[in-house]
Amino acid sequence: MNEPVSGPPSSSTFDERMPMSMKAPSAPRYDFFGVIQRYLDEAAKVSAVPEHITTILSQPKNEIIVHFPVRMDNGEWRLFKGYRIQHSNIIGPYKGGMRYHQDVGLDDCKALASMMTWKCSLMNLPFGGGKGGIKFNPRSVSRAELARITRRFFHSLGSNIGPTYDIPAPDVGTNAQVMAWALDTYMNGVGIPLKQDALGVVTGKPVASGGTLGREKATGQGLVHCIREWAERQRLDLQGKKMLVQGFGNVGSNAAVLLSRMGVSCIAVGDHAGYLHNPEGFNVHRLKQYVEQHGSIAGYPAGQKISREEFFGISADIFIPAALENQIGPAEAEALNVQLVAEGANGPCSPEGEAVLKRRGIPILPDVLANAGGVTVSYYEWVQNRRSEQWTLEEVDEKLEFAMKDAYDRVERFGRAHNCDFRIACYGVALSRLAQVYSEREIFP
Ligand code: NAD
């Protein structure tokens, strides 16, 4: 969430009592968890993983739901609903982001938590998968309210999180500042002698509060490494190419800035407030600064307003979805006129959208690999916290580049060996590692 959160509280602040009329009345619910399950089933078939392993991994270990009251600036009390889904800790502590968004719900957290299990396993990290969040719109509360909501939420989670048990991080609607409040809340709950051991309870912290250099751009950076790997294999020079970016928060803006340094120009961009087109290419550094100050791209002077439909039809080379799940359905996939879809967001392509992209021969760099740079650098942060070290940016960057290239190679090899697409290959590599752990350690008791 790259916007200042201060400002007057809105009377339409979301909470449990959000009127249904604010939602699209006829939109059927997208079964995100079901979609991820089907990828898992497909990958299990190609990698011949025993059925009982996929049965175990088909549901999260723990589903935690908390309700907690928060005093708003106007003196009213409001009840919030928070989630923490812990999918698997067979390889290590649960790990995954906390999302603040009006659409956060149990099934979506389950989908995102399970994706974290596949991501951590694929990247050979010593973590399992978790995800959570609060169902409210963080743009509609003041900075002070956001701090109280965060502190009360993390207090409510109590010992359900911990530096060797479950380690949250930022996701949509949360950022380094939110992690700093979360850390401070947790630290103050564990007792004075354990305070310093608590530093690794969250990652994505501000650097001065125990964060790592390179975390803020890490997801975008990892995405760019994957795009470069793909381009090299196509013998495609990225210099002079054009991109479309949907979502200009942490992932989208950092990816755009890093790609612009490689000569890729961003000719259209969109976020929750609308879409802009600039055939000459945006100055993405300036646009990023603008979004950090104003909370969205709305009102940015350089660029022409376009509709969402027009955005998807613009001819370019690379499309980076970096907003939310289920953004590329069949209509968007038919409209896209690009050579590559690089998934910065989790689950941006629906299966129907993906089928259209496949038919049209447009390759996808799948989320589980393409946006794994974030959790990889979160791991580096956690290691630094445990060792009381501070690595240089060069060290972090070098390790991340190696990790992304290595994962890309392993996925490619798996796909070739098992004759499956890149997404199923990601799940296959991840699942094979988990299956091996289960077969070696066996299932308790
Ligand atoms: P963010 O809150 O920083 O940015 C989200 C962006 O999406 C904003 O620009 C917002 O305006 C835009 N957006 C929201 N709703 C939209 C809509 N309906 N249409 C178009 N745009 C919309 O979040 P982020 O951290 O950049 O996360 C973006 C995606 O990347 C999510 O799917 C998240 O799970 C995934 N992801 C994030 C990280 C990370 O390190 N932050 C790591 C891996 C994956």
C-alpha cells in the first residue's frame, strides 16, 4: 500500500456491516481456493505423488478467525474480522502476507496460504505457507486508526504467530509501517527477556526496525529476473520493448521501475482508481512517487484516461498483472495483445482466461515462481534477524538473482521432463519436495 494513510475517516469505512449493495450484485463468487486445488491435483498426477499426500495438503492445518473491537477517531467502536490461515509447516514455520482489503475472506486466504506452501517449497526455503488479513478498506481509515486496527489484530492473534512458528509479511493494503506496528505489538506481549528474540516475527519491516535492504523491491526484482530469463531463452532484447502494468503498488511500481532501467517503457497503467495510457511511455519513477503521495494514479497529469477494456486491448510486449486475483478472464485474455504475461499478483489469470492465453500462444510466467522474490528476501531478513546481522544490498541482490535463476531452471527442466506447462511444473517441483519430506519423516504417529 504505497499511499499515506492519513486523512479524514470516511463514513463508509468498511467493517463487518458492509452493505451488500456495495458489491456487484450479480458477480458470482470466484472459487479461488478451488482453482488452486485443481492445479495441485494436476501437478500430483504428472509427478505421481501418492494420493494421501495431496489429501493432507488439500486443506490448511489451522484456520484462525478473530473478531476484535477498535475505537475509531470519532469515538465509535467497530468490530473487525481478521483471519490467519496456516496451511502447512512440514518444512518450516508458516510464512505469508497479511492483506487488508474489503474482500478478504476465508476461502481466498486458504488459496493464498496454500500458494505460499508451494512457493516456499519451490524456492527451497525452510518455510511453509500461511496467509491472513482483515476484511476492511485501509484507504478509508486514518493513520491512527490503521495503527490501532493493526495492533488489536496482532494482539488478538497472540501466540498463533511467532518467529519460529508463523511469520507474517506485507501483502495488498499493508506495508513496512504496518509490519513495524505488528512487531512492536508482538514484542510487548512476549515479556522483556524475549523481546529481542521476537524480531523475526514479521518480515518486510522498515530497515531501521530490523528489516533488510532490498525487501521493498524484492517481489518486483524477482519478477524482473524471471522476465529476463524468459527473454534470454527467446533471444529477445528487452531494450525498446513496451509493458502494461495493472496495479501500481509495491509489486507493480517496483517491477516497472526496474524494467524501465532495462529500456522497457510503460505505456499503460491501471489501479483501483482507473487506467491511464501514454504512448510515449510514463516516467515510472515520477509516477511511483506520485502514487506514494496521492494513494493512486488518479489525477496524474501525464497520460490519457482510458477504460479498463481499452487498457487490455493496448498493443505491447509484456503485461504485468500486479493487483488482485481473477483479473484476466476470457474477455481480457482475448483482448490482450502482448508476447508475455508475467504474474506479479497471486492468481491474476482465471483458468478460463489462462485457457484462452494458451490457445493464443501467449506464455505465462506463473505467480508461484514469478512473484517468489518477496518471500525469498523475507527469508534473508529472517536469517539476518536470527543472526543479528545486516547484509549489504549487493549481498541480498546477488543471492536473490541466483535463487530466481535456479528456480526458473528447475521449473523449466521439470516441465520438459513431465511435458507440462510452467504453472503445473512449479506446483510439481514444490509438491515433489513436500512428498519427499513426508516419505522420509513419515506421518505421525
Ligand atoms: P499493494 O497494496 O502495494 O498494491 C496493490 C495495487 O493493486 C494498487 O495499485 C491498487 O490500486 C491495485 N488494485 C487494487 N484493486 C484493483 C482493481 N480492482 N483493479 C486494478 N487495480 C487494483 O499490493 P502489492 O503488495 O503490490 O500486491 C499486489 C499483488 O502481488 C497481490 O496479488 C499480492 O498478493 C501479490 N504479491 C505481493 C508481494 C509483496 O511482497 N508485496 C509478494 C508476492 C505477491
